[in-house]
Amino acid sequence: MPTDLRLREVVEADLPLFFDFQLDPQANHMAAFTARDPGDREAFDAHWRKILADPTTINRTIVWNGRVVGSVASYVESGRPEVTYWIGRAHWGKGIGTRALAAFLAQVNTARPIYARVAKDNLGSRRVLEKCGFRVAGESKGFANARGEEVDELLLELPAIGKDEREP
Ligand SMILES: CC(C)(COP(=O)(O)OP(=O)(O)OC[C@H]1O[C@@H](n2cnc3c(N)ncnc32)[C@H](O)[C@@H]1OP(=O)(O)O)[C@@H](O)C(=O)NCCC(=O)NCCS
């Protein structure tokens, strides 16, 4: 079946859906480095107000066959651009994460190198990144709110265009 994936600016009406996606316990466990309390709507709203007003953060809504299915973003951490994404659980396993990140990197943030952080055991996210050309560039540990403990984390890097980037 042909599928249509688009990225567009985030609008206020997307936020209740993003909040629902954020409530999912399985997704939280997977992502590990999440909001302290995913059910805190006020903190969620404050976070989105902040990132939508921040010119160094680029947010996009992922629309798949006309439905909002998640978000993808880049932000600056310690002076370096990083990407992040979250797909609603009902839409996992259809290639959306990979296609959305590839589209974001091709159309929206073409800065290179660009980085991502992922819990070492988040195999889905790691695979999405590797299919988009990222390679493991480091390892550390950090406190993961979703798990209440320190978790191993990988830093992945997408090097300069032409060096390693390819179609997923
Ligand atoms: C990680 C996430 C983005 C994957 O999205 P998705 O749309 O299901 O990913 P895709 O369908 O593009 O799958 C890409 C690859 O990862 C694999 N994969 C996906 N989920 C997986 C999992 N839980 N375990 C192992 N492999 C997995 C797929 O099989 C596919 O590999 P293949 O092409 O070799 O078959 C999604 O599960 C998610 O949003 N999780 C919660 C939030 C999160 O972890 N965000 C990232 C924070 S770093």
C-alpha cells in the first residue's frame, strides 16, 4: 500500500496527541531519558512552550497518511546539534521512525556532524539512527527518569555529508 509521510510545523492542536504518546509506559521505558513525570500536563505544556519559542530547537510534526503519528526535533546540547523523535505506539514497526528521521535530516536540519543519544538497550531507536547513517561515537551513563536508575547511553554521530550518509 502506498504511504505518504510528511513533516510540518508543530501546531497547538498537536500537543494533546503528543501528550498521549508521552504517557505510554513502554515508550517511556524504551526512551529511558524522559520527563520526570510523563503524566504532568503542566510540565509538558511548559516544556513545549519553551522549545517552541527557542530558535535553536527545530520541531516537526510527523504526518503519515494524513494522521499525526509523532514528532521529530533537533536541539543544541553543549554547542552541538542533536536529534530526537517519538512515534505513538500504535504506529510502531511500519518504518515511520526511519522515514521521518531521514526526511528531517534531508529537508530540515542538514547541519553535520549531528548527534543523537540513545539508551544502549533501545534497539529500535539505535536501528533507526544506524539506518539513517549514524554510527556509535561514544558511551556514557546517565540517570534515566523512566527507570529511576543510571542507564548506559550511547552517543551516535552522523558525520559530514558524503562521508557516510545514505538512503535508509
Ligand atoms: C524507537 C522508535 C522511534 C522506532 O520507531 P518505528 O517507527 O517503530 O521504527 P521503524 O519501523 O522505522 O523501525 C526501524 C528498525 O528498527 C527495528 N525496531 C523497531 N523497534 C524495535 C524494537 N523495539 N526492538 C528491536 N528492533 C526494533 C525495526 O525492525 C526496523 O529494523 P529493520 O528495518 O532492520 O527491520 C519508536 O519505537 C519510539 O518512538 N519509541 C519511543 C520513544 C523513543 O524511544 N524515542 C527515541 C529516543 S532516543
